[in-house]
Amino acid sequence: MSKIPLNGANTADWKLVWSDEFDKDGLPDKSKWVYEEGFERNQELQYYTKGRIENARAENSVLIIEARREKFKNAKYVPGSEKWNEKDKFSSVTAASITTQGKMDFLYGRIEVRAKLPKGMGVWPAIWMLGINRPQAHWPLCGEIDIMEFVGKEPDKVYATVHYLPQNDSKIKSNGNSLKVESPFDDFHLYALEWSEEKFDFFYDDIKYHSIPLSSFDDAEGGNPFRLPHYLLINLAIGGGWGGPLGDSVLPVRYEIDYVRFFKHKSP
């Protein structure tokens, strides 16, 4: 397995072009981040709140995304609706999902997120990307890059996966791998993606545990989505199809982000 410095990108090869160190206490920097709001996907339990310091805040140079058990009004409630994200007037769990959509796009380079994951049955933190052509190109046409996913029911694994839609096919196709790790919720670890015109490489600390040629996606409907810019999402989901049942005493729980950094290769 390949080795990289544990403190991140080798500055001899990479130039830092964008970052958030979360050095200013309070809500996430609105010049860099926007929020998802509501019940978003996968029939998850949490309601993503917007601009609410209880769920997303910088504190002591760390971004804290906190899931809480509490009653919160569903702004998208529709009386009589049978849709899972509209039928309940209130949520019982709140959390946050922040994204760079409309603020910062990424194409080719190295993305690093140093994070301490939450612990417990039902937690589902992620670091991931979607094409900026969404919603015009609906998911999965826009492509999805999962730099890191973790589910509390599998406390010794982290996942990296890429999803897309092949031509003339109605079924999503995925290319992913997992890495056996030890207690990623006990300390901070580095999750990184190196994205070039040739391939994706995924890292956990100094371990490269998945690599995919970009040409693997040239059969995508509408063209290869991974040759187009993507935006970044960092969220804490609870429950849902993969997250599974929520443990009785899990909440409140915190997902902590030390920094997010984006590098480009230095010119030769």
C-alpha cells in the first residue's frame, strides 16, 4: 500500500488553493458553506437544520456537526402527504449537512479532511461529492464520489465508493472498497482523495486503499461525469437504509472536522 505523510499532502508536490481551518468560533463560514435543509434522502431519521449552532458550529478550531434527539418542526410538512419527507409535522432527530455548492467547485487535485467520527449504532457520517450539473443532471447522472462513509454498525470499517449511471441502463453502478481500521471515533484521522485525469486514489491516513481509472466511467450516460467539477458535502446522517436502527443512548453525538483542504499539483 502506498504511503503519504501523516500530516497530509507533500508541499513539495502540492499547492494549497482552498481550505477551511474552522478557526473562527460560531456558525460555519457562509462564504464557503451552505446548508442542506429538511429530510433529504434514504429515509433517514435526522432533519437537517440551517444556520443552527446546536447542529453545526466551529468551536476551538474544530467544526462540530452534532446530531440531537429533539422535536423540530418540518418546514416541508404537507398534511395528508404519503411522502416520507413530507408526512411528519415534526422530526425527532436534528443534525446538519454543509456543502460548498455554489461556493467552491473541485476538479482534479487532492482533497483532505481530517476528522474524528461519531460512535454508536445508527450513525452515518460522510465526506462526499456531487457534480455541479445537479439538479439539471439528476442523481446519479451527475456522479457521486464518496471519499469516506462510515456506519456505526460496522465500527471497524471505512468505505470509499464512486457511483454513476451507465449508458442505456436504469441501474446505478458502483465501484468501491472498504478498509479495516481501529476505532476511527477515538481520534482524528485523515481522509483524502487524489483525483487526476487518469484516476481516483482514496486514502485513510497514509494508506491508499482504493484506486479507480477514470476511464472506467467513460460509458456513463451523458458522458463521464468525473471529468466535470464537483462540490463537497460533509454531513452526519442518522439511521436510514444503510445506517440502520438508532441505538437508545447514542444521541447526542458529535462528528468533528479539524480542517478541509484542497490542493493542486504544482506546475513542473
